[in-house]
Amino acid sequence: MALRAGAIYLPDDLPTGTPAQITGPVLGVTSQLLKLGYAPTEQLLHVLNGVPPTQLLQILDVVNEVMGTDLNWAPLVRGWDIPTGETFADHLVTLVANLWGEEAGFHGTRLPCGHLIPDGTFPLERYNGCPFCGRQFDTAGFVYQGQGSKLKPLQLWRDAELAAHLRLLLESAVPLNATQADSLKRLLRHLPWPQGIDIKMKETSMLVVDALVEAGHDEQAGTLLTSPTDVLRYLWYRHTGYAQLVKPRTLVNKARIAHSHHYLPLDDSQQAAQDKENALRLHYDRRWCRRVAAWLNALDIDPEKACEQMHPHRAMWVRFIRALRLVEYSHRPGHERLNALLTAFHSQQYPVWQGRVNAGKLKRDTAATLALLKQRPGAFARCLLSTMLWFGPEEVLPAFAQVAPGLPPRLLLTLGSLAAGYFDGEKRMVRPVAAAGRLVDPNPLLRLYSQQQRDDMAIAVNDIYRQSMRRRWEAQQPAASTVYIDPRLDAVPVPVGDRSTTVHDAGSALQGTRFAVEGDNVRIFLQWGKGLPAMHLDMDLSVAITYDDHEEQCAYFNLAPQGAKHSGDIREIPDQVGTAEYVELDLPVLTQRGARFAVFSCNAYSNGELSPGLTVGWMDSRHRMAVDEKTGVAYDPSTVTQLIRIGNDSAKGLVFGVLDVARRVIIWLEMPYGGQNVLALNTTGINAFMKKLAAKPTVGQMLRAKAEAQHLTVTDNRDSADEAYTYQWALDTAAVASVLLKE
């Protein structure tokens, strides 16, 4: 977990020393870390001097495990930087040969997979497996090391830093991404509960509640569940793994899409949907029934108000009430509050706030509708832009300005970044929870307003956001008089509104972050199948290259377009160690041909979603990166710029980077989409998503605005500044939120 933050954790009770000279074992582990692309700081080196050699080996083993050096990184083709020249005709002739066999006059080589490769087709000496079915026979047990031109620093973490990181995650003002959520669950199992914690995000509280329930502290867990919605949210998280209330039909539809197939006989989408429906059925034992009944009975909330909160998810509540036998428990002594709640819920004699808002809109009752919206500022913020179009900005904006000071800063920032894209009248990219990103049409009411009026609306929303943030910063008492702001932070968007579902074990990056390319080549990699038996599991790595007048793909069906090379399509993975695919881009060639962008994509061609544990990323180095002629291995952890691991909540396809060829900059993003291969990729959607990221303020911009509001001096000298905001600091979304989005 510490390695994700660029550190090595050593507990305080570990015997350490600080001799002046670095010991032999420490020099040895340092040499190995340098080859893997990591450079320990001087402080860490001195403390490592007192660490036993066995502990040093554990540290090295963790870094090797994260970087995947013990896996198989051999692709299908040996020395794949030189194309094999295989064609569609080779596949067609091989197909015919395997249908009619040697009796029809075909002669060639029979491979272990059973396929006959006719003479004069594939050059078999260039392959690690079968070029026809994509099964890999030969694997490799080595990777390159030390070719990288940049090193990632490793800091020292002790118990204090670990506890501080736990508190930072718990108090995060923005939703935790998949990496942070995984780290929090690990820390909750090993560290004591810190005092005076104020958990701001409901999604974070679900992780804490689950940890408390697992530890047997049901009563303490119940104190974090302050409404029926919280109880339902936790039950659904426990059942599905989603900390948001995702409707069952959404999950069923996701399974149906993931198991669809181009070849209809292999399509099992209907069966997958039925299996998902069966998996979502609710079954609880008596222990869980008593637990949930006690939580609901302990809620100090008016039954009608509680039922109003339950109403948006009434169908789900009916299922849970039946599965948990709550009606039975409500008749037991001491459960009077639960009985009153269920009586009101089943009678349906309760008002619904959203219904009154909708009725006010239909009646064009501006005063009554705005009065209702001001009762719930959060809901007002979420429907502000559409309400401005419905009633006009003249009355809506002053009403919203009255409640804006009480809103969380993350909501205001989200509004400010979305306003321009909402009012410009073009399609927008949205990403629903548990679904792929999709383009939505603009609000039809935009046609009632001129372009100037729409621009004025966007400016007005941004003014409210900026004024509110400035008032908050002015009210805070700064602890410094001078600050240093890393210039690279001007290219890092503020981390709000993007829930990353991938795990960054080798260092984090925020969506929209730009990485400068150092060399003339970018090498994208995909590794999957770790810990799995030999089987058919077809994951594909592809790059879509866009030009002014056309688009090309470097994928399994087009291995060597000009400016790109693919290492071959593997469809059958070897046992336990996994397999790899690569794509290498030649930037001088792409520039000469006028390429604009290269989009990095991975897809699950097999039925289902991207395989959990799949690793994807790219490598870049000022020095030339080698490709082994005998095995095709082309992976070097020291050259890795970005490496992510697919979690359990994945999609059919994922765009994970966009190379701006002219600027030689790679933009990190995470855009799931539904598609069996790269041909399903919608470049219009990518442009909309990048436009959405570009509309966000950057961390550097907000830090300067904060410094101006608090009358701080921004200095270029990092060492002399009272506070220093570095690029490494900005990679922790919780740390950024604690400074810029503090309530």
C-alpha cells in the first residue's frame, strides 16, 4: 500500500540503525531497485541499514510482484519488432488445410495444439505458439531491466505516516478511487481506529461499516448508518460490491452486454443475464435479519421522512424487507420504531419532495419550486443547469446563490466544470455508475436561448463557484506565508467527478494528467492470466490512430500499419504465469504521416469483461528499448510510465491513454466502453470525454487562486517555502481534496 504512494513502510518497532556507511545487503537491494526504476531516498537508505536481510528480501519481493517481473512477458511472435509478414491468405489456407487435412494434398507441420500449418504460410520459427489459434507454447522467465531514463523516488514511511494516510482517506472530501478504497480496507484491518474522525463521503462510510461488521462491532457500525438509505446502501454494497445504489436492471444489462459475441453461436448474453438475475437474489440468515432490524429500529427519524427517503428505491426496499423478514421482527417487543416505519411504508401515506418539485415545474410555479429546492441544496445543485433552462436564469441563480455557501466544495467545482459543456449545445460524455461511458444529446430546451444567453449562463455558474470558493479560502486561517507550486500541477486536473475503477499499484495518476514522451517510441503492453490455468482467454491490445481524413487500427487484424507494430494475437493463455501483448508506436513515422492522436485500448474478445488482475500500461525511455529475438520479451519495469491493474468492476473495453502525436504528450484517462474490439470505439465520445477533462480547473490554478485569496506569496524556491505542493503530492486525491476542497 505504501508503494502506491511512492514509499516503503518500516514499522517503528523494527530494529533499525543509522551507520555512516551503507551495508552490503542494502547496496544489493538498492542496486536491484534501481534496475526496476526506483531510487530510495537518503533517509530511507540510512534506515534500511538496520533492517535484517530477510526483511530486505521481502521489500524486493513486493516491488517485483507489483512490477510483474516473475510473470511471462513473451508474446506470440519472437523479435516482433520485425514483422512476420503474415497475411489473411495464410489464415485462409491454414483453415482449409485443417478442414480437409493432408489427404487433400496439404503438407506442413503439426503443432501441439493439433493444427496443421501448411508449408509456405506462417514462418513457424518466428512464433512462440500457434499462429492460427493463438495458443502459446513457449514462455519466458526474464524481463529487461535498467533501460529507463527516469527513476521514481522511494520515501520512508513509519507508523505516523501510515496513520496519517488512514486519516486522510477516511476524511476525504471526494469519493475514493479503487486504489484508495483498496488501501483503506487494508489499513482498517491492521491499524487502530483514529480518534475524532469525520467521514464526509457515504461511499467511504460503507467501507468502514463493512470493516466494523466483520470485526463484530455491529452497534458501532450502526452509528454510521443515519438513514434508511444508508442501510440500503450498505446492504447493496455487501451484496454487489457497489457503494452506490445501482439498480439491478443496470447490472443485468451490463452482464448481457459483456457476454455478447460477434459470432452468434458463441453469444451467451441471455444466459449471462439470467445468471446475473439469479446472483442478485437476496438470501439472509437470522443473524443478518436481527442485525438490520436493530439498525433500522435505532434510527432517530420521523417515519414519514424516512419513507420519503426510501421512496426512490421502493422496489428494492420491498425485496429487502421480504428477504430480511423485517415485518416479523417489527412485531417483537422493543421494535416499535421499526413497526412504525414499515406501517408508514406499506400504507404509502407519505409526501414525496421530488413529486412536489416536479408538480411545481409543470405548473410553472417558480416561487414554490425554488422554495422547495432551497430546502435541499444538494438536490438543487444537481438540477441547477436544467432548472435554469426551465425557469430562466434571472430567478434561479439568485435563489441558488443563497444556498451555495452551504454546499460541499466538490459539488460547486463539479458545477463550474460542467457548465460550459452543458450549455454549448453539443453532445456530452457521461459515465453512469457500473456502465460504460456514453454520449447524451443536449437538453432540447437549449434551443430556446441564443448562444450569447447560453454563454452568459455558463459564466454566471462559474462566478458563483469562484466566489463561493474564495469566501471559503478567505475564512480559513493559513498556516504559511509562502508557498511553492510545482509547475507540472498546471497539467493535473482537480480530482472531482471521476471514479477510477482500476488499481494503481506502481504509483497513481489523475485522469487528464499529461505525460511528456522522452524518446521516439512508445511501447504499450498488456499482461493477463496470472494465477489462472491454461485456458481460452482472449484479451486484446489495440491502438486506434486518427488522421485528418481517416483512421487506422493496430490490432490483431492489422499487425503492422505504418508507424505501429503489434506483437501478435494470443487467445490461449499458458498455465499460471499469464501472457503478454505489445504495440510499439514510431513517433517520427506517425508525425511524418500526419497522425493526430493514437488511442490506447484493451478489450475482452472472449465472453465476459476484462479479466480481473489484467495489467496494462505503457513504457517510454530516452534510450532505445530492446526486443528479445528468441522470446519476444520487450518489458522493462524501469521504463514503465504508467501501470494499472484491472479490478473486479471492469467493462468490456477500456481506453487508458491518448497520445497527442504532434505535442508528444500522453493524456492518461480511464474511459470504459462496450465493445469486443477496438472497432467499437467511438472517437467522438473520446473527444467529448477529453473536452470534459479539459474543462476542469487544474490543481495549479486552484492553488494560485487559494494563495491569492489568503494573501500568500508564491515562490519558485521550493526549499525556502513554508509549504510545498509537489507533483507527487497531487497524485493523492485525498490529499488534494483536504487542501483545496476543505469544507
